[in-house]
Amino acid sequence: MSAIRPVILSGGSGTRLWPLSTPGRPKQFAELLPGGVSLFHSTLTRLTGLAGLGPPIVVSGEDHLPLVQAGLTNAGINGALVLLEPVGRNTAPAVAAAVTIADPDDVLVILPSDHLIKDVDRFRGHVGDAAGHARAGSIVTFGVVPTRPDTGYGYIEVGDALDGAYRVAGFKEKPGAEEAAALVAEGRHLWNSGMFVAQAGHLEEEMSRTAPDVLQGARGAVGGSLDEVVRLSPSFGGVESISFDHAVMERTDRGVVIPIEVGWDDFGSYLALHGHAAKDPRGNSVSGQVILDEVDDSLIVATSRVVAVAGLAGVVVVETPDAVLVVPLDRAQMVRSLAERVGENEPR
């Protein structure tokens, strides 16, 4: 039977978790989980024990090669292929590059490296089910059963039932609050997880139809190299920057969605980090040398010195040797623009 190969997408910059996440150490490599575990490590080991599991393909940036190699070593993974992008071009070109070097019979499990999944055993079972559909020619995505209306995720509309899965009937971009509530109440929409399962040969066929220029550009950037570390050529920077959803899933008639309830979250904000972290009786999540006085429902992180906070509620305070962030927890989406402004003003 064909191998199941994880494709770990690890090219993001993680500006929404600045200053814990920086260009030199994006959020997937930061030790954000209990026990000092990174999201990258958690993703690498997510499918461990699954029957037929082959070594992963990791797609990352050139600057992060030492972090990738250290993560692979710490996870005890041998035989991985690392594809290094000269510049990030979104998920479709990254997947196309992985497809180019994979065996056509390989079942690729495409996983962003910054997601949290709590029930990994149950998730592995879903991956096994998805692999069966993938070998039959489908391109499978996982749709998270919504627990609330949320404007931060895209939505997948489910269609006809198909042996434990559903045909994909359509996609919705991130909706406004009123539309999100209506989609959840309707009961036929799932959160778009951004995870996919497809056999490499079938995926190559479909991308040659839906995104031929992306596939051809990625193939040209890979060249003939199959070393453990493959540096994509500078021509990769000329490939269209487009998501896998837009390039393939919204254009294919092979789309299948499997609903999942596995404790999934896109670890993309301090609100999410606070939601999953252990808390004291007053709802505070604390890390490092922190002193609190009459503080409630807050996230306080100290990495290099003592941080003291008093008389506040619902705040994020993050201290690193390079920067200090203070923002209301319910306005944590502002962090991205702050990080971009910091980057613009850094010495060159």
C-alpha cells in the first residue's frame, strides 16, 4: 500500500503573536505549548503510529533551516525532505513543490505547522479515513464542527453524503458576525481547517488543470534535486502567490470534506493562546517571573525579567528581551499591524 507522507507547511511569519513570534523565530518554533513544546514539534509527531506512515516533507524558509533541523532531531524523525523557499508564495506553490518530489502513489497529508489538535488519536483515525478517499481520487479537506459563530475562519458548505464524508458544496470567505451566526445556525457549514489529504499523482493531475502555471513554476524551481535539503531556485519567487483553497479546492469537482471534532484551533492570536492555556482561579494565564495584584482574565508572559501587573482585567502583557506588548485581550487582532509597524521601523 502507498505511504502516507505528512507535508508540513512551515513558512509563515506569525505576526499575530509578536513579540513571542518574530521573523527569526516564527510562532510555530516558539515553545508555546505546556512543557515547552513547539507547535512545529506537535505537528511533526501528530501522525506518529499511523499505519504506513512515511517520512515528512517540510516546506519552510531558508532562514529557518536550523530550526527545522533541530525540530526534526528533537522529534526523532529521520529521512525527512526539507524544501526551502527563497521567498514565501502562499500554500498552493508550497504544495505544488511537495507534489513534484513525492512519489505519485504517496498519500500526502498537508498540515500547517501552527495548528493545535488536542485529540490526536481521533485525528489519526480521520486521516486513515481520508486516505481511503484520497486513493480513490478525491481531494479531502477536514471541516471543523463549529462550537460558536466565528468571523476568524472561512467556512465549508457540506453537500451530499459520501461514505463517512461529504461532497464539498462550496466555500465561504471569513464572514461578518451576522452571517457567521446564520451559517452556524443552519448546520450545514464547517470551519475551514486548511488541512488536506490527497494522493500525489491525483493532486498533480488536478493542479495541472486548476493551476497549471503554479504547478509548472514550482516544478521548475525544484529542478532535478532530491537531496535531503532542496533549495528551491530563485524562479520560485515568480510563481503566483495563491492559497491552495483558491488554486485547487474552489475549482475542483473532486473535493470531499470530513467533519472533525478533535479540539482543533488555529493558534493565530493571543486570544487563542489564552483560551488553551492553564489558568489560575482568577482566569489568568501566567508564564515566567510575574507578580499580579487584582488582575483578572489576562495573559501575562515574562521571558527575561520580572513583570508586575496590578488592577487590570482582560489584558495581554508580553515581555521579551527585544520588546514589550500591552493590548486588550479582546483586541488582540491589533497585534499584526503593530508587528508590521515595528518591522518597518527596525534599522536596516
